[in-house]
Amino acid sequence: MIQVRDLRKNFGDVKAVAGVSFEVGQGEVFGLLGPNGAGKTTTISILSTLLPADGGSARVCGHDVAAESHAVRRRIGVVPQELAVYEELTAAQNLDVFGRLYGLSGDGLKRRVGELLELAELSEHANRPVKGFSGGMKRRLNIMVGLVHAPDVLFLDEPTVGIDAQARTRILDLIGQMNRDGLTVLYTTHYLEEAEHLCDRIGVIDHGELVALGSKEELIGQIGEQDTVRVAAPPALWEELLQAAASWEDVTAAGIHRGKVQFQCLDGASLLPLLGRWLAERGLGLHQLEVIRPDLESLYLKITGRALRE
Amino acid sequence: MRTVLIVKDLRRWWSDRNALVITLLLPLLLSGVLGVSFGGFGGGGPQIETIPLDVVGDPPAMVRDALDRALDEAGLFAVTWTDSATARTRVAAGKARAALLVPPDVLERVFNGGTVVFGLWKDPGSVFQAQIVQEILERMVLMLKAGEAAYFGAWPLDWAQPGQDGAIAELFQGDSSLEVWRRIADGGPQAKAAWEEFRTLMDHRAALQDAFSEPLIDLRVEDREGAAPDPQEMASRNMFDWILPGMGIFFLMFAAMNAAADLHREREGGTLRRILAAPLGSADVILSKWCYAMLNGLLQLTVLLAAGKVLFRMNLGPDLWSLPVVAVAGAALLGSLYLPLALITRNEKQMSSLGTGITLVLGMLGGSFVPTDNLPGFLQKIAALAPNGWAIRAMTDVIARDEPLREVAPLVLRLLIASMVLLAVSLAIHRGRGREALL
């Protein structure tokens, strides 16, 4: 549904998008993960025909975004990062306005508005002005407005910014539900957990460049890092424990880290029975145990040399 | 252009209490204060000086008194009775706005039936309204004729000769018209005299009836070459008629600026991005905003004019269409005035600062605060270029000078052309910067 080839966009001397290439298949949820200013919004703006690219090409639903912008616009829905709804109007009026912009009218539009309000659990608030809504309600309406004309592809630009965990979960569930109905989604976020939870594939973007691309598992596989296991033990036993660990299969390294014994191993879960037995033989239990798995944060840290939220 | 975008903006405006206060209540309040200060409720406040009118002729005292009384009751004229030569000179010099010529046979015409032909000389450059004089003269002649009719109606038997009282009654005494006929045919001289008396009475009544069925007067207006009209001489005597156009256009400018600034608010709120991602041209966005600004301004003007009419007896022009056409042209211009500014400024704050400055300067130059004639010479030349000034002039001409559309058509045309030019400039700015201009 989306093909992007060597896409480039500069703002003066700043390279906002520097040769980004990726593809998104039908029914896929594709995440663009990166910090603020990485080039996610610029990429979405080009794909949704709002900005012209300086180089490269992009096609959405088979149409070139530069040459066939009107055809692209009919097939896409855009959910901007801002709460792009009219606060003075009611929820139903907001959906009605944007529906009419896409040529919907009459009973068809009325029915569609009703469906979307129900999907967003806003039916009871359909005729209330949006300015009285909570942040979560506004965010849900913001997404529904992007869906009013039943697009084939939905661009979601950080749709959960500034809302609480509960509201975020509802929105992620909503997007998941829409995706199960066949909607292709391009989702930008700087929240790792959202990308991990929602996206089939993820592109990690930094300084306008796509630095990693693949499924979550593939990306973590690219890191090649191991699990880290830390456990509390009396200092008198540290030396003995380190010697024992040297003989355990999977353990590739062991040492002391901030008052705990730390092991590097291929699979942290397989180490736990061995460790538990060793401690039990000495009348001790597994206390203050930590199993740290490699994640996208580790990946980002490894690729860019800094944490995602720095 | 998408109607839905205009309707959306009007709905938002209607739902926004602050916008309603700024665009409707505040202008009403301020205009009300000004109206009470200068016009007074019902137009009863201080008024503009009377119009000098010369009256030429030497009619009988009865007509002279009636004419003096009618002109005085109108409360519009300072009347000077004079001769033809003096009147001609005074009109030419602008000392009299017009001269009314009373025909020597005025009394005979009034009482014997027939149309009374008056003449009116006026300076061709003068805004003097002959219609007002015509109405006054018609009323006067009608009153004279009505007085005669009332005389006959109240005392028909005064026409009977002394000693013949009751002769007509005796003649018509009886049950059938045959008896009356026999009495006339066979009767003596008294019956015949009564019959003659009755016929005379009927003839007078018939003559009166004929008199009312003909046009009462014919006012023949002639232009007399003279000096240019004094701009200070004003057609309307209600000060509110002169204040409202300037104030109305000034408030309209703020409303138009607010409407154009909505582009910034929509951009900052993200809704503009969403609209531009829909399958419509970005020119649609600009044209829709212009239409919204225009409709918003028209609504504001309608409320102001309606309040002016009801509260201050404001004049709404000589006909039903002149003022609406001028209002539409003015709103069209002001709706487009701030669009280029919205497209070249970075944010609403910047636009608001610049726009307020521009509005105040244009308000000053255009005549919203002081008449442009009171400005220094070099400023008057600059003021002539202020487009809001054209709108104020057109509205003032219609409201205060009671000029019809054909008189203000050049100004209306100028307003519409300027509006199209400003729209073209807005679209060119937008085209030059691409959709990024709105993002």
C-alpha cells in the first residue's frame, strides 16, 4: 500500500528526511519510531501530500503522492499530532464536516457518523461541544475524524501524546480493532511500548534516516545482545557463586554490579532454575531478582548512542 | 469552494460566545452610545442645520401662509421669500440649495380643479432631494382642497339664499320621486328656485370630485449652473446617519481581521492540516475563508443597520437595494483585505499586532474617526487610496445623502475590483509558497 524510495526533504540546511526507504503492505501496522525531530512527521506530511519532497519518490495505494495528490487524498486518512478537531462544534458536527469534505452526505454520512461515535464510545456525547471533552475523548474523536470517509490507509502521527495510560490503552485497542478490519496503518511514535504492542513492523528513524527496519523480533535480533540476570546474595558467597556460574551452560559472563551478582546469558529464563537450586542448597532464596531482556530501547541505544527520550 | 467550510466557520462563530460579543454586541453597544450621544433616541438629539430654500412668487396670503406652515412643519428648511433674479443668484452661489417657483394662478388651480404646476431650480451638483419638496407641496394643496370640501360638506345650505331656508327640504318632501318631479314641473317659482339651488349645489360637489381625481401638483425640476456644493451641507439631519458608516466599517475591519486570523488558529490547531489532506484545492480554503469573512461582516452590518433604524430612525437609503449592494461590496472588500496578511505572517500573534496597526491607520485615513475632509492635504491624497474609505463613502452617500445605487455605482465597482485584486494576491502568495504556506 505504501512504497517509499530514497525520500528526502530539507528545511534550509536541516535535513529533515534523508533518503528514507520502506514499504508497507496491505493490512499492516507499520511504526515509525524515533524521538521528536527525527523526521517522522515530515515523512507523514509528504506521504499525505501536505509537503512536497525534495527528492526520491513515494506511492500510496498505487498513486504517486506528487503527481496524483488528489487520488492519494481520497484513499488516505490523516490523524495529526495535534487535537485537530473543532472545539466549538459537537462530536457529531466534527465528523459531519470532515465527512462532507470527502463528498459524503445524507443518510450515508449520518450512519457513518453514528458508527464511528459508537466505535469511539462517544455516542452519549455526540451532541456535546468538544471543548467539554476529556483529553482521551478528544484523542478518540481525533482518530475517528480521520476514519470518517473509510480510508484504505490511515496515517497516525503520535495519536497518544499527552493522555493518561488508561486512555492510551483504549486508543491502542481501537487502532488494533480497526487494523483487524483490514485498515493499513502508518503509526509514528516515540513510545517504545506502543510500537512493540501495536506494530507488525517498525522503522527506527533518527536525524531523518531510517536506521533500522523489521519486526520487533528481527530488530532485537539485530542487536545480538543477551539477557542480563541480577540477583542479591551475601557478599561472602559472591566468589563461590561466580565460580559456579562459570560452569553453567549459556552463561557467557558474570560479575558484581551495584551489590548484586550479574550474569550475561543467552536465555535468562533457563538460568533461573540453576540459580535457585544453588541458593537453596545454601539456605537462601531468590531475592531482588532482575531479568533484563534486550528491547527496542537497547536497540536504539546501540544504534544512536543515546536513549530514545533524551 | 466548499460550502461545508463556510458553514463550518459560521457554526463555530455562532457557538463561540467571545466571537459573538466582539462581532455583534460590542459594535452595537458602542454605536448605541454614539447614537445616543449624537443622534438621540428616535433621532431626537442635536441636529444638523436646516437647508436654505428660496421661494419665488407672490401668491395670495392664504397660499403663502399654507406653504410657510407646510415647509416649517417639515422642519428641514430655512425659507426665504424672494424674487426670481435674487433666487437665481443665490442658488448659483450656493447660498440657497434650491428655489421653489410658485405659479401666479395657484389659488385658481387649487379651487377650480386642475394640476398646480410648481418649478424648482437646483444646483446640478447639489444633493438636494426634490422628492421631499414635492411631498410637502402635495400635502399643502391637498389640505387646501380638503378644507374646501370640508366647508361644503359641513355647510351645504349656506349656498341657499336668505328666506329660502327649507325650500330644498320642502321640494323633496313626499314618498316617491314622481311626486318630487310633479312638484318641480307643476310647482311655482319657489319650487323652481329650490330646484335650481339644488342643481348648483350638486355641480359644486361634482367639481370637487373632479379636482381630487386629477394629479394635485406637477413639480418641474430644473438644474441651474452654480458653484460646487458645499461638502459641509448635509442631506440627512440625523447625526447617526453620518456616524454609522464609519463606525460600521471600522468594526467590520476587526471582524474581517478576526476571520482571516482563523487561518492561523486552524493551522496551529491542526485542523487546517486535516482539511488540506482532503481532496480539495487549497484555493478552496482561501475562498471559503473570504466568503465566511464576508458573510460574518454582512451579518454584523445587518444588525448594526437594523438597530440604527429601530433605535435611531436611521435612513436606509432611497430604495431597498442600494444599501444591501453597497454593504455586500464593502464586506467583500474587507473580507479579502486581511487574507494576504494572514498568509505572510507567521502566527496569530504577529498577525494580530500588524493587523491592529493597519486597521487603526486605515480607520483614520478612511474616515472612521474624523471626516477625510478634515485631514491635511497630503493625507487626503493618501486617504483617497484607503479602500475602507471607499466603503465608508459609498455607505454615507446612500444612508446620509439618500443617493441611489446609480450614484454610488463607481464606488461599488471599485470595492468589488479591489476585493478581486486582494483575493488574487492572496492566491498568488499561496501559490508561490505552496501548501506549506498554510502548514
